[in-house]
Amino acid sequence: MQPTAHVDTFARDNLPPESQWPALLLDNPDVAYPARLNCAAELLDRAIEAGHGARPAIWSEVDGKPQATTYAQLRELVDRSAHVLVEDMGLKPGNRVLLRGPNTLQMAVALLASLKAGLVVVPTMPLLRAKELKQIIDKASVSAALCDVRLADELARCTQADDEFFCANLVQVRYFHDDAPGSLESLAAAKPAEFAACDTASDDVCLIAFTSGTTGTPKGCMQFHRDVIAMCDLFPRHVLKPTADDVFCGTPPLAFTFGLGGLLCFPLRVGASTVLIEKLTPALLLQTIERFRATTVFTAPTFYRQMAPLVKDSDISSLRKTVSAGEALPQATRDLWRDATGIEMIDGIGGTEMIHIFISSAGGEVRPGSIGRAVPGYVVQALDDDMQPVPPGVTGNLAVRGPTGCRYLADERQKKFVRDGWNLPGDAVTIDADGYVFYQARADDMIVSSGYNIAGPEIETVLMQHPAVVECGVTGVPDDLRGQVVKAFVVLRPGFEGNDAMVAELQAFVKNAVAAYKYPRLVSFIDALPRTETGKLKRSALKTM
């Protein structure tokens, strides 16, 4: 590894041993980066050097009207904010900073400023509760947070010594989207308009993206500065093929690497623009496409299914490319969208561990029922349990290698995800003789609903805290709209009745404890859970009940 620029070396110190890393395919001109690289400077400063300074970088909606922030204006906001992080907050290269906010200009500025200052960003979903934030803050030893003031309540609990979710490491919080005297924007306004990017190594950690495991314990996926740029130079370059005239929009949060790439880094890399709108519905996304003349959309199959019947009432003639990821894309949804719009969906499979999409196809390369082929720069195989390749058309475990890969933050599960140099995302697939990958199912019990990963055991733990619940089992069941929905099988204590009122009470109980999207949309009351002879819950039996 290159000499680090980090003063605080926590991230590098907690990388897995290099013997547990996947094999990295770096002998590729697409990812031939210099030893010193700051991804924020590469995205912003290089764009301005290429002549894009006066072009729109980020579109927002202000008082119902489109408002553009140019590349030059964006860099000034980022540089002024970076001064606040270093001078007012006293942050040092390598410190972890929690980011909490919806998709807004201010969230993008906070993220880019942190990266430019050499900090390690830890983005979090706006819906997360204090319990979930504490897990992340403690795991990543986060000392500072930048938070949208409208999301202050849950994070505030992590700063209060008398709260059960108090985080001793979190010593300062700075708010944005706020005009108070001490806010990030207020302090930044008085700072110099230029900031020299931290001279980070290309393999300095810049991002810890958390994903839930099947046990519900969050896993921190550590990505380097070069990984952020690599995700821009592989799938987009070879499959999406954007230009500076493209306008991106979509629904994935910037806290997801799907959103970080598709709604921020990809457009900045080519001098294009992106539309950041919070709280989009299918109808509002169509209105956004029409209002901003968007050409490229990123969202989950759920949204495409809901948008298809509404297309006839919208002018989306500007739209050229639509990317689906986050959950399996049913062929029926692909057909429905193509019939409604004439656009062939670009499907893709990626993952937080790999940072972004590594299998995809577009246009004439699309094959019915297939996700696509390995993005140039990546290699994929279907392997059996002994890590041997299976023949074409035979179901195996998806294995992938490329210039990016899994490096968990101090986590024994590294040994499960990476074996023999291969990343094992946990998907069962078949691969035909032409290299097309056909998704079969998750190899574990992760529930994927509307693009969100939900761990059943985490919901079980919450439900078991309700006084009416003796025991419970949670699984995902197929759903035409969301792909899967969370279903809870509950055994009640004597004296409690399994009726509609109890269903509503349990659903509200879960919503109050964890992010609302995790609540069980279906609840079934049963006399006993199916168990193995050793007493373990038979999750496979739940799926068929």
C-alpha cells in the first residue's frame, strides 16, 4: 500500500489482512490511477480543468422552480465547507465523519467537502433510528457528524449521556440545511473560496458504507479513493456511456453506493448534471424527468412498475436510459416498462462490498431473463460449494473479481465473503456459454424489498421485546409490487388475541424501534414456529407456510 495521508489511521489499521482480500484486477488501463489521488478533487477540480466550470452540476428545486448550481459554484461551496471541517471542527485526515441527510445539494456538498479534506465518510440512510446509528457510530469509531437539521432528533439521542443509545466517541455534530449562526453553511460563507485537497493515497480509505448482514449486525465496507473513481470508469464508461449533455435523476439515497454513483459521481465524472430531489414518488419522479428534461434515471424495479401506467400522462421524451438495480428485475417489469416507454431497461447487479454494478448489459446486448454480462474490468463465475466452476446453465454461487472488492471493517465475515480471491455476494445464479448471468435467488435469508436490504433476525429481535410476543420468525415473501415484503409469524402469549388491532400494534412497535421500511407488512399468528431437531428456526419452512 502507498504511504497514507491519514493522521488518524483507524481505517487502515482495521482493514482485513491483505491475505483475506479478494484478488484485485488492476492491470487495466481503465483503472490505471496515480499513487496519490483524492476522489473529490478528481471529480470536481478535473471537471473544471476540462472546461465544465460554467455548466450545471447539480439541479435542485427551489420554490417549485429548477435551480442550477454550476461546477464552479459547487466547488466553491465544497471548498468553503472543507475549511469549516478543518478549521472550526478541527478534523484531521482519516477521522470518520457520519453523514446524515436526504438527497439535496447540501448533502452532496457535505460529502464532497469531507472527501476533499481527507476524511473518511460514513453515509447513513435518513430513515435510520438512534439504535441503528449507534451501531454504525460505535463500529466505525465516528467522532463527528454532519446532519441535515431536519433529521436532528434521532442523532441527538446518540449525543445525550443519559440515553441508552449514547455514543461516547461522537463528540461534535454540525448541522446543514440550516441558517443558524453555527451551521455548516453559515460558517462556510465566511471561509476562503479555495481549498487545497488533502494529498491522499489512492488506496487511502475514503468511504465506509454500511450494509446489514443476515444477523442484523451492520458490516462496514471500506472503499479507497481509487475505488470511487473506478466505479465511474467501468460500468458507466462501458455500459451506460454518459456524456456531458446528460441529466441524471432517480431515487436511491446518496447513502447507498447505488445512489452515490448514479446520482453524484457518475455525472460529475463526465461533466454532466444531476437532479437531487428528496422524497420522490413514482408520479413525482415522472414530473422530475419532464421538468428537468432528464435523460438518465436510476431506481428500483418497484418504481418502474408503478411509473409504467402513468407514463402516458407525462412528457418523458428526453429520457434515453433507465437503470434498474437494488433487487431482481422481473422480466414482466422489463416488458411493462418497454411497452410503456419504448426504452430497454439497463439491469445491473452490484453491491456495497463491490461499491457498484459489476454485471449489466444495455441496448442490443440485453438478453431476456438475464441481468447481463460481466462489466469490462470484472470477471464472474458460478462456483459450487467447493469453489469449483459449474458447467454453463447449472446453478452455482456467484463469484466475482475486479479492481474493486470486499474489505470489511474489523469483521470476521470477511472470510465468508472472500474465498480463494473471489468475492462471493451470496447470490445463486446460472451463467450460459456466452457469459450471460441469470439470477436465481439470494443464497441467504436477506429480504430485499423495494431495493432495501432487510435482515429478518433484526426484526425478530424487536418483535420479541413486545409484551404480547412469545416468539416469532421473520422471512421475505414474494410480492408483485416490491419484489419481496417482510412477513412475521408470531406466537402470542396467553391472553392476547391475534386480530387486526394486534397486527397494527406490532407494526407500529417495529416502526418506532427501527427504520420504518423494515416493518412487517404481513403478520400471521401461529401456535408454534417450525424448528429443527436441535431447536433452530427452520426459515425455509416459514417461506412455504
